[in-house]
Amino acid sequence: MSQVKANPIELLRRMLEIYSPSGNEEEISLFLENMMLELGFNRVWRDKAGNIYGEIGFGEPTVLLCGHMDTVPGWIDVKLENGRLYGRGAVDAKASLAAMIIAAANLKLEPTGGRVIVAGVVDEEGRGKGIKRLIREPIRVDCAIFGEPSGVKNITFAYKGHIRFRVTCKTATGHIGAQHLIPNAIEKCLDLWNRIKDACNREYTSPHGIFYSLTPSITRIFGRGTTRSIPDLCVMNIDLRLPPTINCDKAMSLIGDMIQRFKEENPGLTLEFRAIDMVEPYVADRETPVIKALREAIFEETGEEARLVRKTGTGDMNIFGSHFKVPAATYGPGDSSLSHTLNESISIKEYLLSIRIYKRAVEKILYMLTGKSYK
């Protein structure tokens, strides 16, 4: 038995030592392929996107445990200190994926009592290339748990959607002294941004909180000009977070109308607007076997009631849930406020606890769906 197989902490440490920002997941994918074979998965394979899959058990029903292998950029030295393991992806979300792999390997399934597929997908922090490939694979699943840092006693059942779009503004140029005659492309982009932000704040802010509000953020702005000439080009990227009451089509229509009115008020401008990426909002049914099993598993392992939470981010569950229409929830160890930070770290105690909770939850799901006990 290898050190990794005998020690879940070693598996996670090895995963953190493999730097895998979005687009660079090949090394960790190959590593996990070898690890799952060594851990006794009866089938392991990779798809064309680079996603890795490991299967335990046979027949139906099928439970999908899905985490992501990629991280945001930025190396963090891997170290174990004061009961915490530090490294890029420790929270978001290699700890969840490692815990899923160990939990599945520890299951004792009957020969025809169902199966568990663990998927490690690519590009979750990018444009979701991995999950978009997964939903096209010939895999039939009955329910899914996604691995993201909800906190070990919390279950995420809802995410906002998003649209990332780009606005390009072009104007004439000229001597900087003629600024009263020629529109400035940078200033006009900022005027448009303020128009969008003010409209969202005024018309689409919910009294029920930010989760139910339409929330824009400017994420990038680039202007072309010199110290002696009026800028004639500005490119602006905006991230628009969608509440469950506003789908992508409606949001695109709202933004398109705002931009069209702005163009009509500023005939000297050329404005182009296009979506870069779109993900629908997602709210899971709280009465499904998945959430029921997770709640029971958390209570049995911690003695505390699980808390159901909504997140203002977006996850792979959005894309999967909208496509497959099967029960899903997101669960995983870690404090999400540490995600993407230079202090990203996971409590070892919480990580090990999450392994037991994943295992217990999967056993309960299979029991609910088949009537067979796996304890």
C-alpha cells in the first residue's frame, strides 16, 4: 500500500504540490488517474477535455461526485502548520476533490447495488470547459454532489448565474486641447458603466438581499490614447451576477436596451457589445435525497444541524443542474473567504471529517434509491 493510499493527507498534499491553474491540468489529471487505479476504482478514464473519471461499483443508480482540478493562478508554498495545510487550491477546491476520491474508495458496494463516479473536471475557474464536456459524455447519473467549500456543516443549494460581457467604444481622436469637441472613448465607457450600475442599483436591488439582486462589477478596462491625444478606443469587461428571477436572456435584453439608448444619446460613438460567457442561476430542490442525505450525514458526524446556504458566486452545479434536471447539491470543506487568497489553507480536522460525511451521504443516497444498506 502506497503512502498516498494509506494517508488522505498525503494525497491532498501531493495534489497541492502540482500547480494546476486553469488550462494547465494535464499533470494533476494524470496523477489522479494513477491514484484512483491504485485506490481500487474498477474503471478510470479521461475525456477529450482532460477531465478524469473514476468508477466504483456497478449498475444503477449512479451517484456523481464532481470536483475540479484547476485553480486560479498564483503559487502558494505547500506546508502543514498548526493543523492546517496551505497551498493554492487547498480550499478551492482540491480538498473537496481529494475527500471525494477517498470517500468513494472506502465505500463497500454490493455487486449490483449501484455505482459512484468521481469526476475531476478542468477549467471550473475559467469558462467551464470541463463541466460542459462532462454533460456531453455518455454518462447517465441519478444525482450529484459538487465539491466546493461550503464549510463542513453547510450545504450550498443555490448559486447566482452570471454573464461576462465586453463593451468596445470607438470615437474619433484629435489634439487633447479639443476635448470639448471630440468625445473621449474612456470617459464614455465610464459614463456607460455608471448608467448600468445605477440602473441595477435603482431597479434591480432586492429588499431580500444581494442573492436576489442584479449586481454588476467592472473587471477590466483598457483605453488607447497618448498624453497629447484624445483616447479613441476603450474596451471594458463587466461581470453581471444574476438572481434566480433573471435568466441570461432577460439580462442580455436589459443590458442591450441600456446600451442602445446610450448609443442613441451619443451619435458620435461606435459601441459594440458581446457576451463572453453565460451561466444560468440555479436553485436546487431542498427536499431531494441528496440534500436529505447530506443533512443526515452532517448531523450524525457532528451532532449539529446542517445549514442550507445560497452563494453569490457561480459553480459547475449551475451548468450540470440546468442540463440534467436531476437532484444536486454542493458540499465541501473549507472557509470560502480564503478562496483565491494568498492565505489559502484547509483545516486537516475539517478535511478528514468531510471524507466521512461524503461517504455516509453517498451510502444514504444509495439506500434511499435502492433500499439496500451499505454499512
